[in-house]
Amino acid sequence: MKILQVCLLCCFIAVISAIGDTDTRKAVDALIKRVENVELENMKLKKEIKLLRQQNQNGHFRNRRQEGQAKIAFTATVSSHLKSLAHHNVIVFDRTGSNFGNGYDNVTGYFIAPESGVYVFYANIMSEVGNGLTYIETEIVKNGSQLAEMYSGATNSHDSSSNMAVTSLQKGEHVWVRVHGAWSNNFSIHCCFSTFSGFLLARDEWSENIIG
């Protein structure tokens, strides 16, 4: 179609050139310029339409991907007093209030990352009452390395301490709460007020396929 239009235009120009009328030639030049401008605008519009389609496809893909992703979050508490704990004992928060994504195991006390990403963890530990001053030191750990530390007690009554940690996890890595032991004289934890929570803040997007 474009080739036919160009041929007709060339024939038209040839005829007009043969006539040799100056005004007519000016009119033809103006017409040619208008055709060129229209072609340029047409090319720009095609590029813009292609870009908009790509953006729309990418946005649609990301939205569909986010809709299909499960929530990952949990909160668990200690349902009964824990006594006679020892250094590095895992604190098992056996009563699960919520466990979206099933990342937390209330039997072992471990959170196992269902997906890679950035996670937030929070723990609150209440110390038990004993004879004289009682205190217990605990920590949030990732694969055995400390992320945050809590020191509860040093009084003759119940006392609690909390802390938060933000860390990146690869799928399958572990996070849990355990007794630190270095600054503990009463290895006991009060129930109900002692909690462990966590949630996925942002997923890793390295494997995301870009459409377009």
C-alpha cells in the first residue's frame, strides 16, 4: 500500500514538474513536507503504542504474580511456664495464634523461610519470679547467629524485655529464639506474655521474568 502511494506521488510530481508552474511546484513541496511529517508522527505513535503495551503487560504480570503469592506471617506464644532451661535451649512458642504460609513450627520452635526475602522478627520474653533477683537473657538467632538480644528480669517480680530484628533469608533458612545463658540466673520463662512473631517484608525479585 505504501509503495503504491509513493509511486502515485512520484507520478504526480513528474507531471507537475513537466508543467513547470512555480506555484504548483510550491504546493507540491508543501504537500511532500506534510506527508513526511505525517509519516514521522505515525512512527512516533507506533513506538508509543508499543511502549504502552509493554508497560501494561509488565504491570499485569506483576499484579497477577502478587495476587498469587501467599502471605507469610506468624505469631506464637508460650502456653505454659518453662522451667529448668539451659544454655542455648530453644524456646518453643507452642501456641500459634496465626501462621500464614506455615513457616513457623510450634513443635520445634523454628521458623523456616518458605521463600527468599527480607523478614522482620519480634520477640518478647517475660521472666519468672524466684527467690531474690531473677533474670534471663535470650536471643533471636538466624542459623545459630545472633540477630537481637533480650534481657528480662533483675527484679524480684515479673519483668519482660523485647527486641526486633530485620534480616534477609534464603528459602529454607531458620530463625528461632533461644536462651543465651551468659547473663541468666533463673532459667525460667513466664507463659502467655512471652511471644515470638515474624513476617515477610519483601520478596526477592531476582527470578522475576520481565515480559516485553
